[in-house]
Amino acid sequence: MNQLQNEVTIPARYIDELITVSNGISFQKEQELHFIKSCLFYLKEGIGSDHAINMAMVDYLTES
């Protein structure tokens, strides 16, 4: 089944902040990918970058 999805624009500076934060943390590749996916999910929902990064970090810490 094909689901319709709305297009969401995430500002490039939010992506830059996400990359900067993820590069500063000692992740294994799989953990880093999960962190980035989680953060992008929150950004897609319209949450600001600082809050999205914090929420993704909580997700990472609670699932570790």
C-alpha cells in the first residue's frame, strides 16, 4: 500500500547541529545511525534542533 506523506523541510542549520553533536560523541556506527534517525524524526515533527537532539539523546541512553 502506498501511503501519502507530507513533505517536510528541515533547515540546513539543524542538520549541521545534528552532525556536529553526533561527531562529538563516541558512538558505534549502528548507535550513531539510530541517534541520527531519532533526531531526524523529531525534527520532522517540527521540534527545534536543540530539543530534538536532547530527545534523541534520551532515546539513545534509555535504549542502551
